[in-house]
Amino acid sequence: MFTGASLVGFVFSAATMHAGLALGLRPWAARLIGMAVAMNVSFLLNGRYTFRALTRESFLPLWAAYMANSALGNTCNYAMFVALTSLHRPLVSQPDVAFVAGAMTAWAINFLGARFVVFGEAGRRIGAVLARGFVSRPSRPRAPAQAARGSSRR
């Protein structure tokens, strides 16, 4: 399932990158925009279908953790893309070839982080702590304070 969601994100990323290139963006800028789109698409698919973990309460903390995890994988992805396109070699410097090489690297890093940190036990613990700070819970009405013995309050 993770691979399927990643492939959908890959398609969105590639389409966004090609649209950016067609609009005249430089390859690095088009790639950054494509990566941001792919991160959000894959989060929604993985959170809902792969790990079945998204709820109203968990959405924001899981999204933040997923984006942080994906930022690591995509930093490696982007570094590989920029390095390969900067070589100016006939095959490896083509944006599509560099795109695939970077995406494969990011897939491995993002899967491990999503499986064991974001949606794993560590993620549940982190999410619970973050949820306390982000999600307000309805407060319970407090019972009136009990009068102390010998007090005139009743």
C-alpha cells in the first residue's frame, strides 16, 4: 500500500514538475513545488488507507510528523536531483532521470520513517504529546468546591 501511495505521489510530483517546466520555471523550482504536492498527496493516502490512522484529533500532529519525516527523505531526494542535473552529462543530467534516482532514495527513507516513527509506536507517543498542545478538548464542568468542616457555607 505504501508503494502504491508513493506512486500516486510520484505521478502528482512529476505532473507538477512538468507543468512548472512548461511554465518556464527552472528545474530546481519546479521540482520543489512538485515535492510539496507529492508530500501532501502521499500523506493523505498513507494516513487514510495504508496505516488507517487519520482521525480529526490525529490529523494535525500526524501531518506535522509526516512532513518532518518527508523533509528528511526529500532533502536527500532534492540533493540527488540537483547533483545529477548539475553534472551536465548526456543521460544522468536529464531532469527525468535525476527525478527517478532521487525519488527512489526518498522512498526508502520515507517508508522507514513513516512505518516506524510517524505511524508506528513512536509516532503514537509523539502524536499524543503534540495533540495535547494542538487539539482543545471540551472541558468538564467543575463541581462546586466542598465547604470545609465548621464553615458557615452550605
